[in-house]
Amino acid sequence: MPFKNSIVVKFVLVISLFNAVIFALTLGYNYYQSRVILQQELESNSRNLAMSLVHRVETELAAVAKVTEGIARSLETSPHNERELLTLIRSSIEQNPEISGAGVAFEPYAFNAASHLYAPYFYRENGKISFRRLEKAYLDFPYPYWDWYQIPRELGKLEWSEPYFDEGAGNILKSTCSVPFYKDTASGKQLKGIVISDISLDSLTQLISSIKILKTGYAALLSRNGMILAHPMKDAIMNETFFSIAEGRNDPSLRELGKKMIRGETGFIHYQSLVGFDSWMYYTPIPSTGWTLAVVFPEEELLENVRKLSMTMMMMGFVGILLLTLVVIYIARTIIKPLRLLTGATDEIAAGHFDVELPATRSNDEVGELAHNFQVMRESLKEYIRNLTETTASKERIQSELKVATNIQASLLPRIFPPFPDHPEFDIYASMVPAKEVGGDFYDFFFIDKNHLCFLIADVSDKGVPAALYMMVAKTLLKTEGQRLGEPDKILSSVNNILALDNENCMFTTVFCAILDITTGDVRYANAGHNPPLILDSHGVRYLTPKPGLMLGALSGTVFVTERLTLEPDATLFLYTDGVTEAKNPEDALYGQERMLKALQGAPRDDLAKMIHFISSEVAQHANGAPQSDDITMLAIKMAKKGIA
Amino acid sequence: MNLQTRIENNVTVLTVSGRLDTVTAPEYEKNIREMISGGNIKFVVDFEQLEYISSAGLRGLLVMAKLLNEKSGRMCLANVKGNVRSVFDMCGFTSVFTMKDSVSEALAVFV
């Protein structure tokens, strides 16, 4: 399975993920920056749009105000009789189509002393100009009490009224421009009346309502009191103020916004529009009337293009990353292919098939180098394995030969116990455990005549094959010379002289040689540098102190001395080599003669095999796992108890 | 085993310390052979610091004696005591080698 946890997967993951992250960051930044730029653009655009609308509204209002001012100034400069006054009013309507009605309302008795109130008023109705007397139209609530009269009268300047519905004149939305006019008297300026001109706001609100910003954006107009004059929510027009809506929706931020508007402030804000969209709004006052014009841009639509662009970019990015991934997979697999083949080859080689075909390497890159090195390694391995096989084979041959040698050596030593079942006069037991496959220790026992048993123990210097060969020679010589000479000192002297001859390597062997008269227990013995044996009898356990003699093979002409002792019935003579006393434990402490003496005191005496095994286990216990450094050999001979022989 | 050599009055004084056994005896023998073939034929071997001697060590001494014999050289052992002394006693080496109780006494043998 090439994709399982492979380098290809890692390549693809790392490169594609990194690309995706980088792309996502770029896209995100792009989107954010687009929004910021769009917002800046929007602010300037919305300001321009609002200003142009304000300008158009202002132009219309200014024209009406100018006509109204004109009538007022005309009335101030020259006296007008009724006919002239009416002509003036009427002509001003006829000449200014934006004026829907105009009139002059006089202060009580200001027109003439005969009439209390006088207020002629012309207005457009069904395409014609009609006339009305306002003092007669408002009998219940005479005109001096109306806002359009009162406010300019008190303030003494041009004033626009709050927009209102004129039910009498076709239910149209109007606003009235009122200008006071005066008469100069001796006591100063005296108010004569108020000139009024009505303007139909329908055209203005239509103009504003006709502004379409994108699909759902709009322009709105609010009066000085926050009354909604133009807005897509038709029901709210002249029915709701900004504040009543804020109240109804329990929205303090909307109320704050309303306050700012009626204070005549200008602003650009992000808010939720009255029709419920997240929007940007620019608002600014119409200076002459104190109304507020607002243009509202729905954010959703503004960002739509940015969103579309982002979506397109995302799709392009996705496709791009997909293509990149495919390319990465292709490249990675191209690189990996020889590696995969190499991996297969290593499996084969690991299984021992050194002749497996290695992939051919054409490239000079790292993979090519690896394949080449691999080739070299395979050859080295083959060579090594071949050498190892040969070495192992020869080592095994030596091992098996040594094994045979061990068997031969062991078979040279008497191993069948009891060796002389028809001789109840004595018992004998011995054991030899070599430290290496073959050892230098040996023991032997044989009858030299009917009643005399020769027994000996020996230790050849050094161990291993040289010692074993030397041991063979020594053992053979000792037996032949033993049977020929029958006296320990003579035996040792003779064998020594033979061994010392041509002894280039200075090999030597220590020997303790003794001859037992099995009828009496008399022992004649001679020592060639061997460890002193022990006697176990009724007086206890003690070391024998034989006269020292030089070991065999060291020096020709060495003289040995025969000594004597008598083994009483049930007494044992215990012979050993230094492999016993010099057995070491892991702390390098020797087993020693003291320990062996104590061990023999506690050892079973009746059965010689048990005695020797007991000492063996004591030595092993002392060694405590430390490797055996020398051959361990023991021989024990025991006279029978009284009466048995 | 550690082997130190110094020359006093034309006599090579060898100080052997540690163990002289199967493991170290070949090295001892090699050093001795080199020294003897290099012309040193008078030796004092100081066993003051020798802790242990095995049969392989004894063989090393025999080889040394034999080589010196061929070249009419001589050797004398000094400070053979303790364990080493009992091994010497046991295997009859005491009668084969000249032994003195100190290096200066051993050196006096060659005067």
C-alpha cells in the first residue's frame, strides 16, 4: 500500500495544508481590506449623494423663500390697494409653478380700519388658481393663532412650518414659508402681517423616494421634529416620528441617533436600518428648514460583489490547491518510487536473499547515491556472511574436535566405580571437572601386583590443549613406570628425567604418587610439588606434610623421597588439585585450605562419592557463579572397617 | 600484573606486583624473552608486591631460568613470602632458585 503513512502523504499534507492556510489568510485579508476600502468609498459616495439631494431640495425651498421674501419686501416698500395686492399674490403663483398656494395675512386692522382680519389666499386646485379668504375659512380657530402665523411673527424672520396635510386642498403634504413684513412708523418698525407661500412636498418626497440605492437602499427625509416625511415605509409617513419608532422598538441607540439628527448634525454610521437591514447611513441637515436627509446603503448588497469575488477566488484557490496536490503527489511518487523498490529489496535481503535484483539507478541525486551505496553494502554483506560462514564452520569443527578430545580424555581416566568390586579391603572414588573443554589435571589408580595399588593425582601447568597433550604423555609414563618400578620415588625420578628431556616449553606437572598395601593399610608415597593431601581418621581431619619435591619435567636429575604412613581401618586419604583450593568467588577470594579442612570435617565419610560431591557443591557455593578458572580434581581412598576385610 | 624494571649495578631489577597466573604469565614470559635477547643476563626478581602465583607463573620462572642458563646468566629472587612462599615450598622451587630476603641482599649475590 504505497499511501500508508508514506512520504507522499506527508508531502501532500504539508504542502497542501500550508498552501491552504496561506491562501485562506490572503483571502481573508483581501476581504477585510475590500470592506475597508468599500466603506471609505461609500462614505464619500453617500456624502456626495446626500449633498446633491440636499442641494436640490434647498434650491426648491430657496426659490419659494425668495418669492415670499419678494412679496414681503414689495408690501413694505409701497402701499397696495386690495386689487394690486391680489394681483401681486396671484401673479407670484402663476410665475412660480413650485408654489402651490400663496397669501398675505394681515395683523388685525392692519389692512384697513374697517376690517378686523384680512387674509386673501390663492391656491392651485385641479390645474386652476382658486381664491379663498382665510379669515373666513378658519372661523373657529382664527389664523393669528396658527403656527405659520405665530412663530414668524414672534421670531421676526422667515420661517418654514412643520410639514402638514392640507385637507382642504386635496390632502397634499405641504410646508408653508412665512415671512413677516413691516411698516415704518415714527416709533419704529411695526408688524403689518405675514406673507405665506405653500410648497407641496409631494414632489420633494417623490424625488427622495425615487432615489434607489442598489436594490434595497433608499433615501429618507425627516422633519425638524423627527417626523418621517419620505421613507420606503409608506405607513410611517406623517404618522411616525423617529422617536415614536425608537419608543415602539425600545431602541435607545435609535433615539440617540434621532437626537443627533434634529440637532442638525452630520454623520456616517453603521446601524440596523428601520426596515431591518444592516446598513450604512449618511445623514445631514437641510439648512434652511432644519430637516434631515438620510441616505441608507444596505451592507449586504454592498458586500455582495466582494463576496462574489471572494467566492470566485475561493473556488480558484481550491482548484489550484487540488492541482498542486496532484502535482505534489506525482513528484513525490517519482522520488519515492526507487525508494519503494529499494525497500522491497531490503526486505528480501533482510530475509537472507542476497541475490535479489536491486533497482537500476539512472539519477545522480541522493536516491541514486543511496541505491549505489546499497549495492556496495549488499556486496560487503555477502562477503561478510561468506567469511562468517567459513569461520563458523571451522570454529564448529574445532569445537566438535575438542568435544571428541574431552571424551577421549575422560575415557582415559578410570570412571567406573567401584573399580575393583572383588576387593572389599578398600574403597576409592575420584572426579575431574575440566575448566576448558580439555584439562591438565588427571588421576589414576592401578594394581602393580596382587596386593599393591598405585594411585596418583597430577596437575599439569597451564590448561587447554597443550596441557591435555602433556597430560597424556605424563599419565602414560606414570603408569608404565609405576608398574615397572613399584616405588614412588623411583617412579617420579624416572618420569621426571624423561619429561625434562627436550622440554622446550618448560611444561611441568605436579604429582602426588602413592602405593597402598591393601592388606595392611601401609602407604608409601612421594610428592612432586603437589598440594598436600588430607587424612581423615579417628584423630580427625588433618593435612599431611609431605617433604617438598620439585615438579616433574622442570629439572632433570631431581631427587624424590619416599615417605610412609599407615591408614588405619575406616581412615581416608583425600587428594585434590589446586583447582579446589584456588576456586575464586566474584570478589576474587580463594576457597583456600582452611575452608576445605572445615568442609571435610563436616562431610559424609562413609560414602566417598558423597564426600567428593559434597566438597564439589561447597566449592560451587563459594564460587557463587564466578567462572571456573582451573580444573577441579579430587580423589579419595578409604580402608575398609575392621572385620570387613 | 604490573612489571617494573630498573637497572642497578648492571643487574636488572624486576618488580612484579599483582597476580602471576594463566592470564598474565604469557605477558611476563614475553617481557622476559625480550629483555634476555636484548642482552640482560643478570636479574633480581622482587616478589615483595606479588599477591599470587599459579602453576603458569611458576612455568614462567622456569622458562626464565632456562633461558638464562643457556646464556650463562643468573637470577635471584627477593622477598618470596606469604602465599607465594608456600607455593614455592610445596612444589620444591625453594631448592631450585636462589632466594634472598631483600633486594639489596639479592643484588649482593652478583658482586
